[in-house]
Amino acid sequence: MSLDVLTPVSELTAALGDAVVTEPDLMLAYRRDQSLLTAAGMPLALVRARDTDDVVAALKIAHRHGVPVVTRGAGTGLAGAANALDGCIVLSMEKMNAVLDIDPAARTATVQPGVINGDLAAAAAEHGLWYVPDPGSRAISSIGGNLATNAGGTCCAKYGVTGDHVTRIKAVLADGRIIHTGAATRKNVAGLNLTQLLVGSEGTLAVIVEATMRLRVAPTAAATVVASFPETAQAIEAVLAIRQVAEPCLAELMDRTTIAAVNDMTHMGLDESAGALLLIQCDGRDSTAEARICAQACADAGATEVYDTDDPVEGEAFMQARRVALTALERRGSTLLDDLSVPVHRLPEMLQAIEGIAARYDLTIGTFGHAADGNLHPTIVFDASDSEQSARALQSFDEMVVECLSLGGSISGEHGIGVLKEPYMEAMVGATERELMARVKEAFDPTGILNPGRGL
Amino acid sequence: MSLDVLTPVSELTAALGDAVVTEPDLMLAYRRDQSLLTAAGMPLALVRARDTDDVVAALKIAHRHGVPVVTRGAGTGLAGAANALDGCIVLSMEKMNAVLDIDPAARTATVQPGVINGDLAAAAAEHGLWYVPDPGSRAISSIGGNLATNAGGTCCAKYGVTGDHVTRIKAVLADGRIIHTGAATRKNVAGLNLTQLLVGSEGTLAVIVEATMRLRVAPTAAATVVASFPETAQAIEAVLAIRQVAEPCLAELMDRTTIAAVNDMTHMGLDESAGALLLIQCDGRDSTAEARICAQACADAGATEVYDTDDPVEGEAFMQARRVALTALERRGSTLLDDLSVPVHRLPEMLQAIEGIAARYDLTIGTFGHAADGNLHPTIVFDASDSEQSARALQSFDEMVVECLSLGGSISGEHGIGVLKEPYMEAMVGATERELMARVKEAFDPTGILNPGRGL
């Protein structure tokens, strides 16, 4: 092969062999994440990296040729950040899925980015340790993707999001150079915080090839409270009262629409007369007493039924009801899932606005989410084959985001910006700030090959 | 005044009036922070900003003339980051010291950067709320400086450092443009994390003019344990055992030298036969039971005396003994205070190394620090008028930092890099990473006027 016929694909194939896929049929499954209504292009090639060397080689070739690279974890994203761009290299990290080390003394786990969240949690549990972040996708999403979107979960109000649990990151820059960020210590103020810059950067700055995550000692006990309320506002009133007197690890909300959908799917017999259901868990040695305090606060706020239990199996069954919320709503039609975060005390206004928008657009919107930290997932259920209804769905989505911004909220609490929220970025962060983010990206990726146009 | 005689100083004076000081005598007090053995230059002018407009005006003038700007909080830094550079503008934020807003519903405080940490804590306490970060300097250091160095304190292991408690920052870029970072929400993944980039950046990226800090509900109770051990290694053994079964908010260590110095100063009657003293506090409803568990762990690890109390006044008296440790050591000579952070389980090796270094260099080194998070402050006591002894002090300082690095530690846990730790930055973060930090700085400050040569 003479030099002048070296294409990106031929170079990739020469360097990486069968880690490179170019058959369009095989690449199809790697074109999109799990978001709907987000654009996706057709990649030039798919690289299924087996190790850091593969990532370095692929990036060097992409860099030389100026080919965009879209890095991809498990593909469970909900904002389109991992959707292919036309003519890009999709760099899949799914095969780099080893838990490299669990260090009980240091209480850390060092993992490759393709490790599934639940697999890390299970590996930690073998040592009596707990990997805390538990996004709804924990059974299927990868740590690399969790870091790239700064994924949340149910326990964030007490224990923080993914970025609060990472201590070191090894990553490959666009030009193939390797960097290590952070330190193995709890406290470290040496230089700029490159670790938290990579967290949530959605593949725009570097490719994460290894991460060291903090583990905790698993709590000895947990207690669960389930309370149903006539109205969502009362449920939030309970959440606000509870945070004055207790620190539950989670307080999850489901509205009337979500309760009905979950019952239909699971036959769990949740109280369908309720306008809102609140699921609270407290952990630690004091959990039983703390749960009783939460239960009382729910009763005081107008709960019609309050149930509390120390039984972990029963608690887990209720958690399961909450976890299937999105799946249950998806059985009712196409769904457009939002991810809006407001200050907790503004939740009543946000929930009221969502109800008003649903009524105005004559759409079903099921809302569930993390009441303890103000992060809601209003989910628009619509008929995607009906273009008029699809248009209404999009308009209502837009109105919810605008309402969220007017309440001092964030356009994304845990799913990221990707393609879906890009139109709202300037309103969210400001023009100067956005330009600054672009300049920071340029510092990492001067030729702009890493997930261009996404995430910032 | 014709255009061609416009100097930076004349422009500053024209724009800012008596906020500008150029008398050398008056500027002297603004030349240095509290670090010893760090170089400090002579500023061109001191600007005591009264508001954001003053900061914008000063930066625009500095930017136009290419004059370096060293931003300064309360001047309590310990690494020389706020030391003047020759011909610089020192931009003091001490007059911007208003608590702008405390929002009990949102549980946030919005403050100007010059607010003293303890004043913020007191203002929050009036609302039954708690500003958690409590650096040793809390009575005299400002929130802006705390953010610029990502200051720690005693409660970090349980509650995190300053950067874990900030939600929004308003800052002025080198060219005078204003940015707002972050969001008012608990979770926010919109774009790159500019907030955590500013945290710990030591005045190199932008000038913080406002910050919104998170507050917590103050715990209802606290219990204190004081335990003395024959050797430091046993105290750490206790800390390691405790973190398997409890989550104290702090576990502070003082070695034999520090205990004696504190007794000399305070006549508190701490156990001078002990090689190490451990001061532990637990908070929350379960604190009494948790403290008992900690006390038992201390006894099991070989403590010769263990005392526990629920009395907050008594607990505060012990905390005071710990807080005066540095002051007590300073009465014994000149001090060179270090700030080394290692993984908690490596503390025995770090402490042993410090003892070996003290013996080898025939120097007194008093070590105290935050055992719960692995952050030690070995303090070299020496006679600064003796050049040979000063040289030994510097060599021993160097050896401690090198030892810390070899244990996977960080060269700074909470004081920052400044001038003092600059020689160790490349060994700490790596050459590629350091270059990347420089490029990120350039994204914020293309002409490099903000605290050049410091912090990264």
C-alpha cells in the first residue's frame, strides 16, 4: 500500500485489525444511544478498543486525518451525546470492562471505563464495600459513561453524584497523549482540577481509559417509608420538612400517571387513588428511628397512607417499583424523557407547571424523580406516528425546560446535554461562559475532533 | 493629561480614586501572605476593591497594559500564592465582605469574597444553619481565599472541602468580562464544570467576586472522644478501625512535640507521656453511641487513656487545644509548615518517615493534622537566624514532600501550591498534565496577567 492511498480506515485496520468494523449493518447498533428524537449520523468506522493502546492508536490516526471521534460507553445515554456523526469514528469502550483492582485498605476500585455500574457495585460488595452512585441505568450503563455525563441516581442528596466518587482518571488526549488526573488522596489541591473538568464533559475533552472510584463501607441497616399523598405538593411539603430533621439517603417521587403505569406493569398494588407517592430510605445504625421521623413528617404533611419497614427485601421491592417507572411509561407509547433539576424548594412550582403544560397540550406526562435533590424526569407519552402529536410533545418539552430555567433550575441534572439539550445551553450558561467552555475544550483538543458540537 | 502619559497607575487612580494605594509603606502589609521563606515582590499599586465594578475596572486597565494582577483575600495563605510580584497590581478583596443573602429555603448563602469564614458561619447559625468548612484559619481567612485554595478543615472526611460546598461563582475574567458558573441546584451537568475549575485555582483564572455556598442544618448533638496513645502508629490504627464501623466528623492527631507545645501555651494538662493524641468528634442524633464505638476502637488499638463526653463546652475546649497547635509551635522558633496529604492507610509510613527525617536532620518537627482524611501538617521548628539550621529545615521539608509523593500522596491537601510547592508540581501532576493546565489557564487569561507562575 503506497502512502498516498492511506485513508483513516485503512490506517485503522492496519493498526487495530479486527477491532475495526466498517460493515454498515454491524455499525448500525453503534449509531445511537437510547434517546429519541435526536439526530444520528453514519460512522466511517467503529473501533472496539481492547486496551489503552488501541485508544491511543485510534486517536492518533483520527487526529492526523482530522476525523471526528465519538466515544461510546454502553450506549444507554439519554441525550444523544454518543450518537454518531456522519463520517466519524465511533470509539466503543465496551470491551474495556475489567475491574482492575479493588483496594480495601484504600477503599478504592480502579476500573476500565466499560465496566457496568452494577458489576462494579457487585465487585465492591464482595469486599463489604459499597459503590454508591446508582443511576436508573445501573444494570446496563458503564462507569465511563457515568463519568462522562456525571450520572446521578437515587442517593445523590446524601452521597453525591458520580463525580463526587472519583479520585483519579487516566485519559487519552485527542493527539494520543496519556494524562493522569487527581490523586489517590481524599484531599488534593495541586493545580487545576482536571478530574472534575473531565467529569460531565461527554467525550469532548479526552477519552477516559481508567478511573479510580471511591468506595464506602456498606451501611449496616436501612429502613424504608412509603407514603401516598392526595397531591404532589404535599409530598414535596413532606420532603422539605424531612430535610430539617433527618437525612434520608433517598426520597423518590412518583406522580399519579407513573403510579398507574407501574401498577399496570407490575401488579404491585400501589395506591392509585394517590396523586403522589413518596419512597424514602434511611440508612445507618440510626435508620429505624430516622425512618419513623420521616414517616411522621409525611403524615403531618397530609399523607393518606404511610408505611414503614426495616425489612430490606420489602424495601427493595418498593425500590424496584420506582426503578421500573420509565419502562412502565414506555409501555404506554413513545416517550420523551426530560431531566430537569430545580432547587428542592422550587419543586412545587415545577410540578405545577408540568401539570399545566400537560393539560394545555393535551398530553400524558408522567413525572417521577429524585425529590430529595430536586431532579425530576417528566416523561411525555405520545404517539410518534402522529406528527401533530409529536410536534405537541416537542413543544411541551420545550416549555418545561424554559419553565425550569425560570425557576433557577438546570437544564440537566444527570443525563447531560448531548444533542437534546444543546439548544438551551446558551440560555443556561450564558454566551461568555459558553465561549469559555469552547476555549477550554480547545486547550484539550485543539483540532476539535472529540465529539464536536456536543455537550457544551 | 495627554494620552501618551497614561500609565497603569494614573489610569487606576483616575478610575478608582482612593481605592488605589501606591505609597510603599501602605503597600508593605499587602506584599505577602503568612508563609515563610517564599519570595515576594514590590507591587506597582494596591487596589482595595469596593465592588465588582472596581474589579472590572482594575482588570481592564491591567489587561490593556499587560500588568500582572495578584488577587488577595485576607492574606492568610500559607504557600505564597498571594505574595506580590514585582510591578504587579495587588487586588485586595478584603472590603468586599458582605453576606449578600442567606436563603433558608434554598439553604444557601451568597457572599462577597472578602467575608471571613467565621462570619459566614455565624450568619448561617442565626438561621439554624451550618456553614461546614472550618479551616484552621476560620477566624481570619476569607471565603474567596478558601475557594481559591480549596481550603479544608477538620470535617472534610465526612463533609468534604470548600469546593464541595460551593454551588455558584460569579467571577471577573482577566479582560474584565463577568462570568457566572454553576447552578442553584444540587445536580447540574450543563457543560464543563467551570466552578470546580475556579476552586483551587489560586487567582490564576479569574477573580471571584461572589459565591453561593451550601449550608446544612446544624447537627442537634455532638460527642467528643480524646485518646492518648504511646505511639502515633497506634493512633492511626484506631482511625483505620473506626472508619470500618463509624463516621466521625473529625479525627485530629497531635504528636508528642505538638502536645508539649500546646500544654506550654495553654496549661491544658494534655497527657505529655503520650506519643500521640487523637481527638474525635461524632455528630448527629446517634453521636453518643457512635462516640462510644470510637472510644472502644481507641482502647482496642492500645490507647492508654480514653475519655468521652457529650458536653459541647468540654468538646470545644479540646478542639481549641487542637486549633492552637500551630500557634503553640510558633512560640518555639521559626516554623516551616508543611501540608501533605496521603491515603489514610499510608499515614503510619508518612509519620514514621517524618520522625526519621527529624532525627536525621536533628530538627524538631511537630506534626498535627487531619488523620481522618490523611492530611498532615508536619511543622519544622528552627532558628531562622541560623543559616545552617535554615538550610537543614529546607532540606528536611524537601525530603518530606518527596516521601509523600512516594506514598502516592499529594504535595498539598488544603494550602495550595503558590510559590512554596511550585518546584514539586511536575513530579506531582506530570509534564503533559502541567502543560494542559497552562493551556486551560490560557483559555481564561490569554495574556497571562492573573497571578502568573503560581498555582499550576
